[in-house]
Amino acid sequence: MLIKIKKSAQSSDIQLIRQLLDQHNLGHRVINGQDMVIGVEANPSEEVAREIHSLNGVESATPIATPFKLASLAAKPEKTVIRAGGVEIGGNSVILMAGPCAIESKEQLEDVALGLKGTGVSVLRASAYKPRTSPYSFQGMGEEGLKLHSEAKKQHGLLIETEVMDVRDVALVASHVDIVRIGARNMQNFDLLKEVGKCGKPVILKRGMSATIEEWLMSAEYIIAHGNPDVILCERGIRTFENATRSTLDLSSIPVLKRLTHLPVIVDPSHAAGRKDLIPALAAAAVAAGADGLLIEVHANPKKAKCDGKQALLPHEWADLVGQLRKVAQAVGRSI
């Protein structure tokens, strides 16, 4: 259930509502946004629901069947459009986010940014912190990488997004970038989700490698319930028995999510495929299936990349792909 609080409600009114919920062992949380609401873990009995409706501070109380309340269509039937620096994510345009997996040097970022110019890219993706399977692999440049990313933003007029891995780094990362990203390995790092819920920047939430759609949406719920409604879901492939690709891109998740949530959905075909030759087909399929954006790796010299070079397109390959994607977007009534 979601309880919407009247704008005229006093703190004593809210306290009475919470006392009633506690009395009936109904877990809940107060969320301060454009409107104050109280998210209740479970729907109460009809008798308790009538009690809730009768309280002075209650404007409305909406039963919601799904465990994710704020992320559900029942809570918000109109789709969420997230605005960042003049870019709208979740609107009619399919938003392009491209760049290297990791920030390696100023020259590397410069080469990629120049290669992306004029191709319709809105967001320069790159990571200053890298979660790696091996502790001996390149882990990213950290704060120095964030500074280089900020310089690239100023020079090329692109928004920037990057991954955050540690609760202690959230404020620092958010101070540099326009969009914060939670990687697949941290999808259920609940302390981290709570912290980015307070960061004041849109958050890309990648699906965990073995996560169900409901688990993914519950992670989004953590971020929203802690004050941040600007969550962008990112499908990046899940772990299956198939080993022809790095992961199995679950294209069905896009239309499924569109029937469950108002949040925008983007797709990362690079991490799903793990090889660049499959990226064009997967990207086109994602746009056709209704994705609101794409997150794709591009590197000026993939053979020398410090991580994930095999799944990075060259700038001219990226430009060719964008031309194909524009045709697909047009065919489904959208634009790039």
C-alpha cells in the first residue's frame, strides 16, 4: 500500500498514521518527495484500511499488489521521464550513451570523445572505478579518473556517467558526474543503494547477473524509497548455461518491465555479448523491443584497452551503427 499524506498534515497526524501501522505490525517507510508518501510493506486488511482512510493526515491510500510499490505502474501510471542536463531519458528519443569501459588517460578519453562527435551521443560513459573478477586486473584510476571525465565533459559538451562501487565514494562520484551507475555485481548491495538514494543524481541500475526482474525492481525500490525517484533500469544480460556469449541478453525483460514499471529501461549489449561483432544486432533488437536508450562501449584502440577491449567498437564502427539504429527507431515511431 502507498499512503499519500495531505499537504496540510501536521507532524502529529503523520505520527498517528505510523502508530496505527506499528500497532498492526505493518512495516513502512516515510518518503519525502514532491508529495510525502508512506510506503507500506504489505496491504492491510479491509478493516485496517478503513482505519487508515479515516485518519486526518491521509489524502489517499492505494493498495498495490506487487512488493515494489513506488516503482510500480499502480503508483504512477504515466511513464517517468528523467531529465539530466537537457537530455530526457524515457521520452520518445532513444538516448545514446557511449565510451570506453574504463578511463585510462586524458588522451584516451579525448580520442573517444572526438570519435563520438556528431553521432548523436548524449552521454560519455566511462568508469573511474572498475569491479574486476581478478584482483590483479586494472581497477580504474579512481578520483584522478573522475577529474579527467569532468574535463572531457566541459570540453565536449557531453553529459557523463560512471560507476560507483563503495558507499564511501558516492558523494565524491556524484559531485563529478551527471549520472551515477550501479553495476551488476552491486545490484543487491543495499547499503550502496540507500546511499545513492540520497545522492541527488539520476542512477543507472544494472540488472544482476542472476537476478530476477522482481529482484531487480526491488533494488530500484530501495533507491526510490530513500529519496531518489530518478532510476534508469539497465538490462546487461544474465547468466545462463549458454557460453557462446559472455551473458544472455534478456530482450524479453524490456516489454515485461514496460508492463510493470514507469521507470525508463536501457540496454547494454556490450557486456551481454562480450564481443563486438554481435553488438549491432543486439542494439537494433533492443531499440525494436522498446528500449529507451543504449549503453555501448567505444574505444579508439581496443587492442590496447586495459579492460573489455574485445567488446568495444571503433569510432567509425559506432558511427555506422548509429545510422542503422536511426532506421530502426524510426520504424517503431521513435527517434535518435
